[in-house]
Amino acid sequence: MDAKHQVYLQGDQIYTCSECHAHLARNDDIISKGFQGRHGRAYLFKTVHNIALGPKEDRVLMTGLHSVADITCTICQSVVGWIYLFAFEGSQKYKEGKYIVEKAKISKENHWIQRE
């Protein structure tokens, strides 16, 4: 039987998988909250943990053609978003190597202390 190892993130503002509550990302790793996913609003993250990449595919998204791979939670295998592998348009190159995580697929963990 293959044991599932996961990273536990430190901090007071952690996003988790909404299905199994595996730690996915820190609030500090958000680049933008102004993205659209398949199921509504999505966040662009610079780093996401406890995920596996699906097969690479080219998709026409709102901002043009991109090579992407779906990302799934390594614990429960829920698709939580995708990674941008390649952007065909120069203005979209900043997304390469970054992750889209759908807001509907994540939950807030820990205290979420209001920062000023």
C-alpha cells in the first residue's frame, strides 16, 4: 500500500482542499484574486503544495491559448485547478509556472487573524 505523504504549512492563514482539508497554500502566496476558473472565481498562486499534475493540454482560456495541466489534491484526488505551463502570448508569460486554484475547491484553515 502506498502511503500518502503531505506537507503541513505553518501560519495563521492557510487554504486547504475543501474535500479532505489537506494544506494547499498560504494566503501570502496569492498573486491575484481576480481570476476566473471553471466553477467561478479563482486565485492565482505562486506556490501550491500537496498536488499532482495531470497531463499537459492546450486550452483556449479567456486570455488566449495556454498549455496547462490540471492539478489534483494528492490526498483525495479532487481537481482543484490548473498550472500554467506555457503562455503563447507575450503579455501572458507572467503566468507560466503559476497555479490557478478555484475558490469553490478550497477552505480557510486556522485563525485567519485580521491583518491591518
